[in-house]
Amino acid sequence: MDKNSGIQRKNILTCMRWFKPNLKSYFSALMGPGEVTHSTLEGLIEEIRQFILDELGESGKKTHPKTVLRVRYAQDAQALWYTRGDVMAVLAGMHGETIAREKIGRISDKFKGLLPRGLTSRPSPLTR
């Protein structure tokens, strides 16, 4: 092993040690006092999943089964986040773009604290 690989490995291990406690403290701050467990996180993701399916309604579920499957089988918060584009298209077709944007905004709000900062929605200069 050369000197550069050892330095790279040390940097990776340092980042990993930094990430774990900070992720835990981040979720602790989000959830309040108490231990954040895998089941708690899964519960939050499941609530978001159900909220999205409720926003689609029975009509959306019947007419767009592939979108419903993507939402149902999203593995984690990030995968669920990426379903919003398809959900937006379905909602816009059913209700129009204005109502669809409102619904997607409510869905996006549910993800606060669950995603890396780079994935969160930013306010658009086009909306006022």
C-alpha cells in the first residue's frame, strides 16, 4: 500500500466517523428527545408514502398504476423523493398544474430533515 492510499483510507474513515454521530444527532434533533431507531425512520418514510398515495386518490391510483408501484416500492426517503416528478405529472393531469404544485409542496414539506441538504427543494424565483 502506497502513502496516498493510506491517506485516502484515513480520510474516508474520518468522514465515516464524522457522518454517523452527526446523522444520529440530526435525527435526534428532528424527533425530539429519545433514541432514533431504524423503525422510527421507517415509520416516517411510511407516513410520507401513505400521504403521497392519499394525494393521488383512488382515481390516480387506478389510472396510473406504475406511479403507484414506484411510490409503494421506494426503498428509502431519497427514492421516495424522486417519485415526486411522476406524482406531479399525475396530479397535474388530474387537477391542473396549480393544484398539483400545492400538493407537491405539501408532500415536499414532509421530507424536512430526512434528506441530504442538496436534495431539498429550493424556492423558485418564478413563484411568488
